[in-house]
Amino acid sequence: MKKFFALLLLLAIGWGVYYTMQAQEHDEPFSSGGEDESGSNDIYRNFKELEENESTSSYQITANPVPGSRLLVMSPHGGRIEGGVSEIVHFFDNDFSTYLFEGLRENASELHITSTNFDEPIGVAQAKAHDYVLAVHGYRGEEGIDHTLVGGTDYDRAEKIVNSLERNGFSAELAVAHASLSGTSNHNINNLTKTGQSVQLEISRSQREALFDSFDFRRRSSTKNEAFYRYVRAIRTVLDEEYT
């Protein structure tokens, strides 16, 4: 009987360890909301505060300027902050300039700085050096609802991306101007470009999950599926027509 209970205890401990590991591997808990233009849900009001309180191992900054590129494809919420956006940005690495701020540690949503407050110097410099920005973000959305809100100040190109996504089988719509997910604030890093024009993608968590066979942080980049390539190529079609 003692051996039986000991076995049960070992199984319980093993399951607990497995469950903890699984929980740690999945970023952006469902309690995480979308982009809050006020930044009221953020721990850090700006990059300086984050830098003073976080180890450099908890985040990563990557800039990939492409000579002659008028467009910067970027996200200030990559890695484990808003899962799946880094992989989308990286798809465009070879053809357009890219920039990523990525959260690497557990509970990476704590590294979220809303776009109107995001002032990391390299990212700001990259935005100002380009004519246009395509910003990629994630929002929580309703569970099981695959959807993309397309905003920004460049309404014509935003509408073209909506149409291209819909033609390729994805649910998308234009974000309401000046709404919390619209990306139209003058203070938004998206709009620090030479022209002040940007397109912002807000992709629901369910839609981002559907682009990968595994949404686990460690396996995501190696499990891009058919939907991923159909999604990014729908966007790429518009970028090639408009920015090259």
C-alpha cells in the first residue's frame, strides 16, 4: 500500500512539473488584452524604466536595415510578448527593413510598452529613417475567432491589405479610426516615419495560433504551416505592389 501511494505521489509530482513546464512555454496569457493606447496596463511607462529594471537577457532588440527600403516592417511586442508576430516580421527580412523588440523571459507580457510610449532608441531611429511602417501586433480577441484588424494612418494601403487577406481566405476589417487598436495616434512609433504614414496589423490570438502547428515559444518558428505562408504572402502581394 505504501508503494502504491508513493507511486501516486511521484505521478502527481511528475504531472505538476510537466504542467508547469507547459505553462512556462506558452506566452501571452489570455488575460493579456490588446493595445491600450493609454498604456494604463503597462508596468513600464517607457524604455528607460524597462532598461533600468530588467536584465538584458530578458529581451532582445534586432534591427535589420535593408539599403534602399522605404518600408520598415516592425513590432515592439515580439517574442513572448505577443506570440507569433516575430515570425511574421522575420518573413520580410530579406526584402524590407525590419525591427523587433522581443520579450524572452517568462511573463513577458510585463515587458509590454504601448506603442504610443515605446521609445527604444534603435526602434525610434529606424522608424524615422523610413518613409513607411508596417507594424505587426497581437490582440487577445475572442477565443476561437480568427480575425485581423488593419489600421494605421495609411488608409488606402490598409484597405488593400484587408482585401488581399479576405481574397486569401482570412477574416479582416479596417480598424475604426482613433479607436484603441487603430494605430493612428501621432505619438505611436508607427507614425514617426518621414511621411507619417503607417499600416498596423492587430491579429487575434486565435488567428496567430492558427498559423503554426505548435504555438509553443520554442517550437513556433519551426512549425509554420500552410496558413502562415498564405497569410504573409497575402500581405507581401500588397507590399510588393506599393513599396517596391
